[in-house]
Amino acid sequence: MDYNLKKKQDLIKLCKEKNINNFSNKSKMELIELLEKNNSEEYLDLNDIINKVFNTECIEIMKKIPSNSIDMVCTDPPYFLDGLGNNWNKDTIDNKGSSSLVGNLPKGMKFDRKQSKKFYEFYSKVSHEIYRIIKPGGAFISFSSPRLYHSMTMAVEDAGFEIRDMLGWIYTQSQVKAFSQNHIIDKDKLLTDDEKTKLKELCNNWKTPQLKPAIEPMCLAVKPIEKRYIDNFQKYGTGLMNTSDETKTGDGYFPSNIVTTEEIDETLDKVFLVSKPTKIEKKIYNTHLSVKPVNLISHLIKLFTKEDAIILDPFIGSGTTAIACINSNRKYIGFDINKEYIDISEKRIKDIIDLQTSS
Ligand SMILES: C[S@@+](CC[C@H](N)C(=O)[O-])C[C@H]1O[C@@H](n2cnc3c(N)ncnc32)[C@H](O)[C@@H]1O
């Protein structure tokens, strides 16, 4: 049950029904804490899941995490219909024929008209659970594709979060996704060869409306704070942003909502660069299609959490968030529905811990 959605008088009624004492003169948050404590046997012990990754679907397991217990959620969810929810199955996607290929998108990554609405529905369920388990003032950063940012952000907002910003990770290394119409014209059985040549001339240099991707937007949302920022920060250690030297970018600049992890241009790097990923960072055994740079994730978690904070990544893929947490002395919890990726995560985690202990 999500007590956050209930009115104060309903919470008092529930306390009475459950024979909970000491509920008079309590604030709504305090009543929620009493009820949650009473329910604690329903939940997992956080100590049993901290600093581990699990091969599991994330929504059901998040229901077993205690309320207001996670400092930050930083995640890069699946964007494509074939990759959503319980139906995710890497073998099925790998075995799909070329019909699942659209433009230059890999198998399983197709856009269709239902995409945005389906993603909204899926991400509403995800965000609803995250809202319950994250602490007041806790930051929820979610990567997205520019085509689905709007539906993802609406799902996050509708779950109760305050949208604070849109962050952009910019990069120059990417594939052009726009495609020409020549192959469609070639396949058109109603056209003569002459008509085909003329149509190709007409469409020459005209492609599907897709600019070369150079930005990945992230939604920065926070769970509303309790009382004032200082009260929330004292109680939960969340709600304020770290502006110390460890989060400065480029040549010591105040962190902006644009970040880059590759050197682009002297002027831009001076302001937006978070240190470059090392070449060995990704590891040769990492077969995941969309691995994020560790330094980018480290930068984000340092901005919104203190050392020892608990960071959850419900779609951890090859374990980048876990590596970023280990590097910056934070704790992690990771879930992924795909066993192959969890195996890669565990190998990456072991490698980094071995490296730390040997040096
Ligand atoms: C974009 S990838 C994350 C990549 C990750 N940031 C990295 O650097 O390796 C999204 C991941 O979500 C996983 N996934 C898809 N549906 C899921 C679900 N319902 N529960 C948990 N994981 C899921 C996929 O297996 C995939 O690895």
C-alpha cells in the first residue's frame, strides 16, 4: 500500500485499525513511518540487498524495499517496446529476423506508434514504486531517448515527483539514423524504371527526419522535501546539491545541466567536461549495447548524495552504476531482468574490487 497517496485522517484510521499506539499529534510523514514500521515484516532487510546485483524484474522486487529508504535512484531504462517489462527476452530479440530492424536501430529496438504510450504506462509503474521507496528530497535521475523524454517525464511527474531539470549528456561519436528513400522506391512494383529514376532524383539528399544524435536527455526529479531544505537534509541527508570541488566540471566550473565525457572543443570542455572514461573501463567481455561512462554516473551520484548513501539502479545492465558507487564510496543495489548482464555486472564489480585491494 502506498501511504503517501492517503489523506492524514485515513492514515490515523489505519493506525487505529492496526492497534498502533502513539499516533496522536503526529505529522503525516510520522504516521507513514509508524505504519511502515508496523509492516516491516513484509519488507526485505536492506542489509541483505546492499552492494549486490540481482537477476530479477525490478517492479515486483521494489515492492519489497522499505519506504523512504533509498537516497537516490540513477537509471537508464529500456526505451523500446521489445525491451519493456516482463516480456523482455534477449534470446527472442536476438532471434528476430531483419523485420525487427528499423533504420540503423539494432534488433529489438523499434519505434512504432504505441511506443510513447506503452513507455508511459511502464514507467508509471516503475516511478510509482520508486516514489515510495526513495527518501524525501531524494533525487531520481533517469536517462532517456529524445523521442521518449516527454512520456518518461510525465510518468515520473504523475507518480508524485517534482521535475527539477533536464540534463543533457552530449557526445560526438554516434551513428546517423536517418535513411534515404531509395530502397522503398526500388521495391515499389507500381513504378516503371524511368519513374523510379525520376523519383530518386526528386528525393536525392532527402532523408527521414532524424538528426544525428548528439544529446541524451536525463530527467532530474526529486521527491518533495519534508518541511524546509535544512530540516530535510538534517533528517535524511537528501534534498540539497553538493557543489564542493568533487562535482566541479572542466576547469573548476559550477556543475551545469550539460555534461560531456569526451573532449569536444576547448571552450566547451572548460565548462562541461567530467573526466574522460578510461579505455579499459568497459571491459572486453561487456556485450551490453548501451553502456554508460562510469565517470558520468559518478558525477551524478556525487552531486545528489553523500558518501555511504544507498543508490538504486533498477535497470543496471552491465553494472555501470555499481562501479560508479564503488569508486565514489556509495552503496548500490542493482536489478536486471537479463542474466547475461548480471553476470557481466558481477565480473566488473569483482574486477574493480580486486584492483582496489591490490593497489
Ligand atoms: C539501457 S540498459 C542499461 C545499461 C546500463 N546503464 C549500463 O551501463 O550497462 C537497460 C537494461 O534494463 C534491463 N531491463 C529491461 N526490462 C527490465 C525490467 N522489467 N526489470 C529489470 N531490468 C530490465 C535490460 O536487460 C537492460 O540491461
